[in-house]
Amino acid sequence: MKRILGLLAIVLFMNACDDGELTVDTINFDDVPVQKCSQKEILYKISDSKMLILAIPLENFRTDETPEGNPDEVEITGNIQVVYRQYNAAPTSANICDLVTSATPNLIEEWNATSGTIQITSTAIKSVNSITGITQITGYKHYIVFKDITFLRPDGSTQAYLGEDTFVFGNYNATISPLAFGFDEEASKSTCDSDNRIFNFNSSEAFILDLADYANLFQSSETTTPRIAYISATNKVNYRLYSGTINNAYFCAASVPATPTLAQSWIANNGVEAEGTGIIEVTTILASPGFFEHTIRLKKVTMTKGNSNFYMGDDYLYGKVITPE
């Protein structure tokens, strides 16, 4: 980055010698944070009197991690633009973000990228509850690099940086709303015919257990030690977030209803007995004559969507289910 921008500095300095107006000693954006316009889909960096701009629709930044060593790639074309600017004084966000941009300081040099590739490597930003060990994804860090980029200069000439020459634009951190998991302890057995499914609902959230081992886990007798099953292809744990309120009837329908639509689906990783992970644990007591109360806990469960995952802690209380004797 320093070598490339140093070359930019040399070229701009040569221009300064020609017109007597532009003087550039160094250009260095390495330690400058990426900022985002609040009213436009524009990212930018400011260093002294210089500005580096990336105009890019935010849909190009995935809400998932990219596979290791395989960043997303976006071509610089159309509404995706990279611009380098030099002003006669320090610019501010008003020079790029305002709907009517500020006329001062004066723009004295602008280079526009005519081709190149933007590489985006995305990783999840997580918070960890120090007591429960539960992690939450609070955003994604997008590491942005420009590859094989060519700039058009004001005099009509071009400046290209090919092969190993790259611009490291930097990290754009995008925040997201963590999954609420706003469930209470009252779970329930599905009312669908021949369905060994347990539900926990909260408005647009559904936390679902599909259990081939249902009969073994939910017996009509009190437990002295918890009954357990390992999450697997037949003992499934799934969290779903919808665009609207969800209920048991949605899952009992003969075909998937048009609304609400599924926004996110997280699937629990299979349990590994040797590692003591991915455990469904059920403890049963006699709640009242003829009825048993089953307390369901999830032990060392990791939820996954695409390339992203989060940990539900060592011991998560899923809820309690009442069944008749």
C-alpha cells in the first residue's frame, strides 16, 4: 500500500512542478479508518488533504463469512467506483456524503478507476457472555483490497497497478442486530399428526426440535439421571427467524405458506459423543397427577448458517414441556 501510494505521490508531485499549484509530499492511508456515509452507499478514507473513495452498493457485503482463502470478488464497473482525490486543504465528510456536497476545500486532482477487481474477505464479529459462554454475532468485518486496478488521470493518461501491486483499502465493519432468542420456558409438543416435534415460539422466532428419539426422551416416568440424545440427521435442532409472526399451524400446513417468509435458518451441528458436544438432555418430574413435566437443556451446542456459527454455551435451557401420562 505504502509503495503504491508513494508512486501516486511522485506522479502528483510531478504534476505540481508543471502547474505550480499542487504539492504532495506523501500519501499514506494505511493507518486511516474506513468511514461510511450515512446517506449514501459510499465508503471513504481521509488523510490530510487526500481522500480515497469506494462507491459500492452494500448488497455486495455478505452477512456471512467468506470461505478461508476465497474472498468475494466484484468488478469495478458501472455503479461501483474507486476514486482518488487531492484537495487544497483537509476535506471532510461534507465533501462526499452530503446530498449537496461542499464546494470547499477546492478539488485540485481526481483519479478515477476504469478497471480492476475488489476483493472482500468477510469475518463475523462476535461478543461472548463471560458467565454463560454464549456467543452472539453482532456484525461482520469486511476486509477490502483492490487488485489489478487502473486509474484514469486528468491529463488522459492511465496509471495501472497489476500483478502483486494492490491497494489495501481496509476494514469496513458493518453492524447487525443479534438474534434475540427471546424465548420463555414454556415449550410445547407439536399438534401435527405423527410429528415428533417440540416448539418454542416468540413472535417471528421459532426454535424447533425434530426428534427421532422423542419416545425415549419423553417417557411417562420420572428420571433419576437425565435422558440424552445427540444432535444428528434424525435428531435435529433448528432456529428460524421469519418476516412475521409464526405459530404451530405454519408447520402443520400441507404446503409451506407464502407468508411469513423465512429470513434466517440456523442448524445445530451434529453432536460428538467422544467430545461431549451437541447433547439434548431431558429431565422428567411428575408435575401433577397424570401429567409429567420435561425440562429440556441443550449442552455444548453450536449453531451454523452458511460459513458462520455461534456457540450456545455449555448449558442452554431450551424450555419445559408438559405431557399426559
